[in-house]
Amino acid sequence: MPRKTKDGQPFDQQKYVNNWAKQNMKSVSAQYKAEFVTEYKEALKKLGLKNSDMIRTMMQEIIAKAKEIEE
């Protein structure tokens, strides 16, 4: 049986997920020369790492350094 909203309309899971992402998520992007990106991706693969994990780690390190300066 399909789920219904409080007003009796069918629940749209995809709409809910998209709305949540719009309110709670942001993206970070950058462009670099093709050779550099290719070398980076190959290095990630060799090391068994994910690009998103590396970006998160770098961002967390920068946030921590900034907090140290504030203290």
C-alpha cells in the first residue's frame, strides 16, 4: 500500500530526497589541467582512496587549523 501524506496525497520519495538535499547539502568544485587530474585519479586508485574522502579530509584539516587560530 503506497504511503500517503497528511493531506492524503501520495508520498513522493524522490521529491522529499531532492528537497532535503537542496536544504542541507552544498557542492564544492574546481578545475585543473587534464594531466594533473588524470595523475591525481591514478594516484587515488593506486592508494585505494576515494576523491570525496580526500576532499572531506582536506576540508576538515583546514577547519581545524582555522579553529586553532581562533583559540
